[in-house]
Amino acid sequence: MNDIIKSIEAEQLKENVPQFNVGDTVKVYGKIKEGNRERIQVFEGTVLKKQGGSTRATFTVRKSSNGVGVEKTWPLHSPNVEKVEVVRKGKVRRAKLNYLRQRVGKAAKVKELVK
């Protein structure tokens, strides 16, 4: 039984998964269905957390839109996620950046990782 589930999940995995970490600023190109039309909408923000594994892996992105914080959780291997583009790398020392939810403006920024 367990082998059957693993084989089904292996078929649903994406081949080219983008490499990004918590704290990075990313652009998520998501497919939006409106009636019978389909379009791609870009959601740009900071990655707060990554969790799960295999096909259940998700990541949460937060942005500020008109002074209101907006968070979206995206499944990593979903067909509705067209692509994930890393805009800049962030320098963080935590796995989950929940403290950014209480911060506004410049205090909500993550330092950029300079190599």
C-alpha cells in the first residue's frame, strides 16, 4: 500500500524545482482562472517559511499591498505555480520568519546576502 502512494506522488513531482530559501525575495507566477480564461499573476514578496516534503511541500510568501500585509501559501509542486523566480537572496538565521508579521515598513526588511 505504501509503495503505491509513493509511486503516485513521484509522478506528480516537478522536475525543475527552483532553489530558494527562507528570507529570499521571490516572484511567484501563479495561474489564475477567471471564468473560462486563464492568466498568470505575479506575487512578489519575502519567503516566511518552507515546510513539508515530497508533493506536500509548501512555502509561504508575504508582501505588503497598500499598507496591508498579504500572505499566500503556495504548494511547491502545484501545476498552478508556473515558476518561482528569486529576485534577491536574504540573510537570515531562522527557519521561520514569523516575527515579520508584527513589523511594518523598513523594520520588515530582510538584509541581503552578499557573496
